[in-house]
Amino acid sequence: MDRKKMTRRNFIGITAAAAAGSVTVPAFMGCGPVETGPATLAQSGIEKSPTSKKAFEASMIGPVRLKNRIIRSAVSMNGIDDAGRPTEALLGHYADVARGGAGAIITGMLDTGMMIDDYRYKDEYFSSYKKVPDVIHSHNVPAIQQISHRGRQKNLDESGDFFVNKVNERSIEEMIDLFVRAIVISKRLGFDAVQLHGAHGYVLSDFLSPARNGRDDRWGGSTDNRFRVIAEIFRRARKKAGNYPILIKINAYDNRRNGMRVEEAVRIARLLESAGCAAIEVSCGVMDDGFSTVRVTEVPVDALVEFSKYRRLPSPVKAVMPAIVPLIARRFEPLENYNVAAAREIAGAVSIPVIVVGGIRNRGDINAILESGAADFVSMGRPFIIEPDIVNRLRKGPGAKSACINCGYCIMAANSTEVRCFYGTL
């Protein structure tokens, strides 16, 4: 079956972090239709492809060898101290995930002190940061460091354009050089590769977005211009780090009027391949939209209040939050496999590996995604929080599935405390 023959339907894409910081009445969001594929594998009619892959076969991303095609997607566990050094709890989590069978681990963007807009890395703590890749490698699993800049989302209690349309030329150049520096340090620390965070409304995502990027200089306007920041990161990194593998996570679509759509994401994917990108992880949504990047069975009001600015509200106001919040913090369905169709279109346009994330929960769906050629790898976030050994479980049982109930409490906790599974209750 040709990758591009999957039927497509409209649905709205939104992301989970918004609920913790900028809940917006949908009528005022500038909602536009989002073109994407069918919600579930059952609707899609996926069948085996000549590019069929198997979940538990060895594979490669550039020079990096993975023992299977199931990747732990980046989740910031908030397991660092004031200097960005990993806590014992964070190291224990990575050890559990690596021991549990993950094909590769992409770290949270805060780990090892290299958040570009909050740069904490210090050479004097090199050996402490190095514990992250070392503990992962001790179980023969590749370690990939995610690198990000939060941009306008640096403070979830603020709104409005924080970065892209206001920053001057000099600051853009400095930011690019900080990304390159972080790539070089990641290589020194022993990470097998890095992943740029170009999704979810963070700064690289905003540069790529037709809706977010309103610049009229060489950094905005056309697709090539909006891509220029990322192109420069790749170009300069090559000079300093050689052929060190650089991956990226991008949005295939969002819910902004004139925002990212699959067709534009395909054009960006081709530019990424030309720039030397090692692999593309396909996700969706920006923070302002609500619950799309991370989908939930119901709006997690208790966790939203407990782990955000709303905790400071007077008790009488908090008492009515359960009635009010679901009206303004929208949730969306489907809960599973919602980026697969978009990944299929991107995978059909490039020859580099494509990773798909988003509500992937059971072995049957993983097999269908890989066998159809919709993606070369699958990645998961929340399933590894509740079950660090989820990959080993999936390997042993053809009918195995994650115990995650999609409550979203763990993601809400990421705003203020170490992340763990709450299983829908505080």
C-alpha cells in the first residue's frame, strides 16, 4: 500500500501543557481546520508495505544501533538540582527504562543543565552530568540528549509572544551558537546523539510555524526562511561536532489559524533531510491549544490546580474549578495513534528514519504501524512512567498493552515536582 493513500479527516489538535498555564476560551483561539489522517489504525486500513519493519529487530539511526524499534520519547522528569545535575531518582528511572528493554532513550529537555534559555551546565560538574548517558549505556541502550529553548513558553504563567517576533538578530545568532555548544557538550558527555525540540510551541517550533513566525526578515516568511534557524544549527554543528547524529522532533499539525499543517511539515522534513538530520520524530500541537500533544480521558482538574498557578486561588474559587475548567480547557479524541497518518505522509517524502509518537499503547498497533511503513520507529512517553519495563512486557506478550489510563496527572506534575504516575488521583 502506498504511504500516501491513507484516507484523511479533519480534527482539532491541541496540547496538554496549556492547561497548566494558559487556559483559553476556544472561541477566541483562532481555530482553523487541521488536515490529518484517520484517528485510529482500524479506520486507516493499514496493510503491509514493502518497507515493512518489525518491532523487535535491530535497527539503526545513522550510526546509532538500537536493539528494537521502540523508543522512550523525551519526558522531563524534573529530576535535576539547581545546577542541572541529575538526582538519584532520575538516574534510577533511566536505569529502570534501559533495563526494561527500550530501544533508545531520549532524555527530558531539562536534563544535564542544557536548557538553552536556562543554561545551567558547568564544566566543573561534568562527571555528574555524565552519569545520565553512563547509566543508560550500562544496560547497552543508546542515550539521546534532547535540547530545547522554551521561547514564549518559558513561564507558563505568562502569555503573548515571548520570543520569535521580538528577538533581535544578535540574540538569534547567540541562540544558534548556544544550541551548537549544547550539541558539542552532549557529544563530549558521551550521548550517542541529540534531538532538537522543534515541536509543541517551543522556540524552534515557533520559528517553523507560519502562524507564530511573523517576521519579515531572513528568519521569517517563506518555508526556507522560517527553517533558517534550524539549518544554521545543523551547519554550524557540523563544523564543530562532525557527523555527530542530530535528530529533531517536529509538529505535523497544530490548531492555530494558518498554523502548521501536514503539507508544510512534509516540506520541512525534506529540508531536514537535506540539512543532514538523522531522524524525525513526528508529534503535534502547541501549548496554547490545550490537550492534544498529550491526550486525556477527561480534563485533570485536580492535578491542574495542584501543580500550577491555580493552587494559589482562594478555596471558594478552587471549589468551582471542576465545573469551570472542562468548559475552557478542551480535550480531544482520539486518545491513541493520532499522529500515525501524518507520520506516514512525512515518511513517504523522505528517506531518513521517521519516528511517530502520540497515544501508542499496545503491541498490535506498534506492529501495524511498523509493518505498514507508516513509520520506522515508534516512541512513547507516559507508558514508561507507569511501567519502565513496558518494552519487555510488549516483547513477551503479543496482546500486551500499556497500563497507562491517559489521566495526564504525571504531565501536570512536571510543572512543579518530580514526575511519577498518579493513576488518576492525588
